[in-house]
Amino acid sequence: MNASSNDRSLVVAMAAYVAMLAVLPLLLEAPTVERLFSEEGPFERLAIVGWIFAAGIVGWRTRHLGYPAASFAALFLFFAAREAEWHRAVTADSILKTNYYRHAAAPIAEKLVAGLVTLVIFGLLIHVAWRIVRFLLLDSGWRSRAGAWLLGSGLLMVATKVLDRLFNILANDFGIVVSPNARLISSAVEEGVEMLLPLVTTRAFWIAASERTFLTRSDAGTDTDRPAR
């Protein structure tokens, strides 16, 4: 893997951005920080736009691959819908939670439709996860620039989920209550990084298409299946 100067500059810029997110709650009033990083705040809205942008760029950039490109674009649109809370917009609870199917007072027809949608989403997730694992491990994609950015995207996604649940777990399971400032810093970093995720992911796909590496192992039957440099 040969990191370009652009890659290094982007990593430095991302690190500076995350540092800014961590410092921002110490410089602004708490109500202002809460508004900025709330579920209805600008960072959350920009994350939705970012995933839609990622779906369009990835779908166009890897369009020669047909179904694989469409599957990734569809997954990114699902991420946008998830950020927009569409998974609970027309149902009694989130269709992604088992409690909705077990306990929600909703018509059986609604649950059947929601269950079908959920199965399609999980099928898409499994399909995409397999392609990523195959690329990173079986094709040694982790050694490439695209693989590095893809791994970075995955690590950032895991980090946001940990930050989202960490303090509740500490309080409920261990009786540890953290300070309000720590919660504000965590919320700022989580929401800010979530806004960054689509761009990091798009970077991985953009490089992969240029390197003729990503998603080409089983899709490279002919030269026309591969992207031009």
C-alpha cells in the first residue's frame, strides 16, 4: 500500500476535525452544543445528505459492475433512511427491533410488511459484508489504499456505535455516571464522525475503482468488467 500525499493530507484534516469536535463543547454553551448535535441538528441532516451523495457517486463510479454497484448504492440509501429515522416513521416502533414484532400493538399486516422489508435490508447487509470481507481478506485488499480507507470507515462506524451506547451501559450496568461535559463531548464526536463516514466510504470506493481492485474477484470475467484508470 502506497499512501498518496492526498491520503496523508486527508487523514491529518480528519484528525484535526475530530479534535475540533472534542473541543467545541468546551467553548460553546451547553444548549448550543445540544442543538448542533441533536437528532434534528445540522450534523445529523448533513449525514443524511452525505449517504445520498455516497450512493450516487459509488453507483456511478462502479456502474460497470452492475448488481454489486447497485447493492452498495442501495445500502448507502438505507443508511440515509436510517439517519432520517424512516425505520420508525410509519410504524409503532423501529422495524429493526425485535420488540416491535413481539410487543408492539400493531396490525399483523403491518408487521408482515415491515418484516419483509427488514429481511431485504439484512440480506443486503449480509451480501455487502461478504463482498467486503472477501476483498479485504481473500483478495488481500487490506494492503491496498482502498482497503485502508474501507477499514478506516468500518472502524469509525464501530466507534460511533460504541460512543452512542457507552454512557448508558456504564450507568445501567455499572452504576458509573459521567459528567455532563463528557456526555456533550461524546455526542459532538459521535455525530460529527457520523457526518464524516459517507465521505470516507466514498473515498474508498473512488480509489478502488481507479486501482481496478475492489469487487473484481468474481466480477472480472472480461476486461469490460473492470473500470478504466
